[in-house]
Amino acid sequence: PRLAVPEGVPGRFAALSAVGLVPAAILGHDIEAVLAGAQTARESLSGSLHDCPAYAYGAVATALERRGAHTNAFVPYAEALEPFAEWFAQLWAESLGKDGQGQTPARALGATDQHSQLQLYRAGRHDKLVTLVRPRERADRAIPETDVEGLAYLGDSTLVELLDAEFEATEASLAAAGQPNVRVEVDRVDERGIGDLLFSFEAACVLAGELMGVETFTQPAVEWGKSAARGLLGGADTDEAEAVREKREFRIQ
């Protein structure tokens, strides 16, 4: 059987079509729940930014980009959302990186990358928007009690409480340093939650593209590279390949 691929819908926007849903179904995921989550996000769209988190995010990101926040650091506090950060990076970069505009997406994982990137985000150049993402509910377990000095106080806590404390401390530390950051929350990292996040960030991206005045659904710079590679491999005689051949040799006198 053949599956219909929506015409005019680039891959980064196709996760909620057969392109993404069929593989998800084959892997055993509940695609009805994915679509239900997306529908919930769709129903939340409104003309008021105060009542529409997705549009509010797109508007805030655009406003901050115009004020010098040229990097968007996407930091989920859930390992299950790490692949989602990869998708967000493509969505944001390929859709909005046009006409000298757009934020460069950076990816980090909370709380792991606090130890490698938070120093930069808090004390480096304030040219970033930090997007902090977490689920409201997740599997939990108690932290074992110990009499080790400096760790005993954790004995009454759980791993979720520890991660939430790391999240809120990071959020507060960025705010105290004047570094713009946004909190995004989803009920759970399950099919419904992923559908909600997918549609919400797609909607945010579309609004950002409108505000920036760019063609959100194209990727001409990517196509240039594809055409050049095809020509270099003998697949076609392209101007892009010729441009690459002319620049293969660079001599410093």
C-alpha cells in the first residue's frame, strides 16, 4: 500500500502526518493519543497571546531575537525528551534561518548539562533565550537514606524532587542574572504529551515566521547544498557544483 505524504509539507512539519505516525504505530505507540494531544494544542490556539501558550512562545522568541537573543537553548529536564530537542533544533533552524534572521538552536539535557553549559548561559553573553522544558508528572523513586556527610539531607527526598529542585534553581539563577528564559511544561512524556508538544512548537514556529516575514516552509539553503553534492557525484551538471569546484583550492601566499 502507498501512504499519502502531504504535498507542500516539509519533513520537519510532517511528524503528525503519515510520515511520522505510521512508523510510530509500527513501533507500538498509540497514535490516536498522539493526535488527541495535538488536537488539544490546536484547540488552545487563539488570537490572544495571554490565552495561547504556543503563540506566546513564538512571539516572545521573535521579540527576543530582535533584541539580540540569537541563540535558543532548548533544555528538557527529562531524558525521554532528548530526541525531541533534536527535532526542535531542525524545526527552528530550518524554518526561521532566512534573510539574515533566526536563532541558532542549542541543545542541552537537564540536569546533566548544567555542569557544562549553565556557566555560559548565566555568566556569558546575554544573547540567548533558554527554553526549559519539563513534565509535570513522571515515574519516581525514593533516594536511599545514607549517613554520608553532606548527603544525608537527601534521604527524605525523591529523584523527581531532586530534578525539580535542579530545574527551579536553574530557572531562578538565569533570571537573577538577567538571562531570558521560558518555562514549558507538559503533563507527561507519553503519546498525548508528545502530540501536544509537536503541534504547539509547530504553531509557535509558524507565528514566529510570520512575524519575521520569512517563508517558514521552505529550505533553499539546504537545497543548494543538496544540488552541489549531487553535481559533485555526477548526478547532474549544476551551477552549485561548479561553484564548489571553483572554491576547492585556497592558497595563502
